[in-house]
Amino acid sequence: MGNTKVWLFRLLIIACGGLLVLSWFLPWWAIDVYEIGKNAVVIRPWGLETNLRPADYELIKSGEMPAFFAPAMWTYLGLCILGLLVAVFINNKTFRLKNKDFNLSGFLIGLIGFSYIVVVITAVIVAAIRTGDFWEVKLIGYSFISLGDPYVSGAEAGLKIGYWLACAAGPLLMILALIRSKIIGNNHK
């Protein structure tokens, strides 16, 4: 029975990891600019994607992330996946920190979940600041965008499914780390 519980826990890690990866590849925020089209600008965890005409590219010129950002974010995803893969296979490894024993698997899962929560919160704060600073656009809702004097277009912006899945992935990983011993049992410390 104990082995079945270990496999159940591994399956839960893989499912939560799959949710994290799925959220990573789906858009987190997008804006439809009525004079330009749907998804004129899309924010993903690793940066911006645009469907702008060359004449409209000036709208986001100063809003792009630095060159190191995308490689850093892809490295972060790779480390998360690696950490979850390690957590799948090392159920009974422990380490000592400040006179307390921790299960390495549970610690890695919780750390990855916490870090993803930080990424999600940071992403929405940065997006809210940058969309307001650079485009004078609301993060969620209807705004007017200047397309060059005297042209103005309406725009509808909002958080997308990838963001909401990301909001679930981090807490689910943390919960999984916290209930690890309830699923596996205490004999697999």
C-alpha cells in the first residue's frame, strides 16, 4: 500500500508541474486595440509578443523587457522543472536546517510553489505599472490609446487563462508539499 501512496504523490507532483508548464505557455495578459486587432500585445512570463503593424510599434517601444529577461525566465522554468523531477524521485531524502529535519522532496516542491507565487504576483504588479506608465492603459478594462495625433482607439485589456492557471499552480504545489506526509505516510520521511 505504501508504494501506491508514493506513486500517487509522484502523480500529483507531475500534475502540478504540468499545470505550471501549461500556465507558462499560455498568455497571461493581452490587449485588444480596436483599430489594430485582437491580441495586439500579449504578455507571457518571458516577455511581450505583438501583433502590431510597423507603424504602431512605437506604442510598445519603451515597454519591452531588458535582453536578459527572457533567458533568465526560461532558466527559471528549467530549474523549476528540474526541481520537480528531482522531487519525484527522492521521497525519503532529508536534510537538516537549524536543528530541524526537512524532507528534500517536500522542501523542493514547496520552494518551487512559493517562487511561482512570487513570479505571479510580481508579473501582475510589473504589468500594471508598465502598462500604465508606457501606454496609459488599465491592466484590466477599457482604455483609450493614442495612435498618433489625432487618432485614438479604444482598447480592452485583461488577464488571460495562463495567468489564472499560474495563480493556481503555485499554491497547489505549496499545499502538496505541506500534505506530503499525509499522502505518503511518516515511514517515508
